[in-house]
Amino acid sequence: MANPLTAEDQLAITNLLHEFLHTMDRRDGPGMQKLFLDSGTCKILKIGKTLCYADITGLPGTICDQFQGCMHWEGNIVLKVIDGKVLNRSYWRGEVGPDVVSYGTHEDLIAKNSNGEWKFERRVIAHSWTKKGGFEDWYLTQQAK
């Protein structure tokens, strides 16, 4: 079966997936926001929250402040084209030094914007496991303040 994505498209989409985690680790909220369509959303299943485009700038701090020095990795990327858009399912993990502190999956709907650039239309972040005292505990204490 022929792949409807060009090598250039595949590279751009893969770079988009990786750039999301680079902006996370740099705590670059405005840079992360630029990876989404203006109508884009990011849902974090662990806390049951969906961020609209305007709220995405706060995501890197929200996730990374609990694990100083955390670096994230993306792998096992599987892309599927449906109606001109791309579905991604991939695995991610967060590490601080030699320790894995969290891992899970990304499920994305990726589309081209009016300039022909691939952007997230929808990103769903699922945490399969987080170190005790990690993201969920941290988020709940922040909400209680």
C-alpha cells in the first residue's frame, strides 16, 4: 500500500512531535502554542482537563515544575492518514537524570494550517505511570491553593 505522506511530510510531522517535548523541557509556552492550530486543544487525561489554544502557553510549567531537570522522549511513532489529516499514536517518557519519572502515550490529530504547515489539531496526553508524589499529586495541591 502506497504511503500518501511524502518524506517531507513525515519529517515535518515527526519534528512537530519532538518539538512539543523540546518546548516542554525548555518551559517555552509560547513556542508550544505555535505548534497548535488556532482551534487546537490539548487534553491531559490524568487530570481530566482540556486546554484550549489560549491556555496551552501554561502547559510546560504546569507539567515540568514538579520535576526540575526533566527531559522528555518520544518514540514508537505510528502515523495513519485519514481524510487528509494524520493520526499519531506514540509513546513518551520523562526522565530526571537516570530515573524515569513518568511515561505514557500521545494520541494526536494533526492537520495542515492555511500556510501548509503541520500543526496539532488535538493532542491527548495519557499518563500510564507517574512516580509517586508526581504530576497528579502536584496538580491537585496546586488547585487547592
